[in-house]
Amino acid sequence: MTDKAIPDIIVGRLPMYLRSLQRMAREGRQVTSSQEIGERLRISAAQIRKDLSQFGEFGKQGTGYNIPYLTGEIQKILHVDHDWDMVVVGAGELGTAVARYKGFTNRGFKVKMVFDSDPDKIGLQVGEFVVQDSAQMVETIQVAGIKIAMVAVPAPQAQEVANQLVKAGIRAILNYAPISLNVPSNVSVQQIDPSIHLQRMTYYIK
């Protein structure tokens, strides 16, 4: 795999390719093509070939892609060929739903801890987790060596939570709070704000 900088838009499509390949594997398939992947994802076959070529040569002209092999290679590229532990900060309705969600496990992610600052929520059972006091969050995360966090707190609290997560050694944050976070350049942030996507969709409604 090349060490050159890869555009983020290409990296963003790799999980879609991976999901499609995993679905094909569950169907008992062994071989596919860029054409078939493209039809499933509504992305051109040429774009898929161009994206994958950024990381190496994974298929042969006329024979297509070996699904188990390409799946494994994309997992390596995305660093999801092993499990990642995560923490959830915020035990409100959204945070508890995220903590209980089982769909992360087969994608290489496992929630390990849930934190909140509300005394009424600390100690409550959320699925298989007991909500921990966020006052001890930094030390607890440091000891566990966890690098990924999901932030599901109100917007006014989100930046301070992010500051504490950075101090704890977190390197990637999935942010559900409706606010942009200011973090060091070595910390990756992905924003999840449904209202933004809804507003984008309403543009196309006439």
C-alpha cells in the first residue's frame, strides 16, 4: 500500500465497498467486479477501480476481484482487521441507544465504557454497562488505552468533553453533538448531525 496522502473522499468510500463485499460474502459469493459493486452502490465502476488503485492492485482484468481477499485488504487499509474498543460519553437517550447498539461489533468496534456527569445517571445500568462518573474519565481511559470515543452530550458541554478526551489520549471522536469541535490536528473528528442531512435533502423536495 502506498504512503502517499489519500483524499478523504476516497477513504470515505472504502467502508461502503467493504460493506458491499461483506454482504456478498454472506451470500456465498467468491468473486465480484467493479461493475457489480458499482451497481449496488450507485457508483461508477471506473470510480471504484480508480479508488482501489490508490492502494494497490487487487484484481485482474477479466476475472474481477476475489471477495475474501479484497475484503481483508480493505480491512487492513482501514485498520479494522482487529477490534477497536470505544467509550461513549453521554448517557442520555442517544448515548444509551448507541451503547446498546449491537451493530458495531461485527464491524470491528466494541463499546467498553459509558460516562456521564449527571449524578442521577451515574451508576445506572445501560445494557451491559454501568454508567461511570466522567470526573474519572481521563484516568480511566488512559489506563484502558482506548483511542476512540463517541460524544453524545448537549452542545454546550461538547467542547469541554472533547478537551478531556484529548487529554485522555483519544485519537478519534465520533461527535453527535450539534457543534464543531476544536481538537489538535492528530485527532480525527467525524460529525453526525441528522438535521444537516435533513436540510440537505429538503433542498431536493419540490
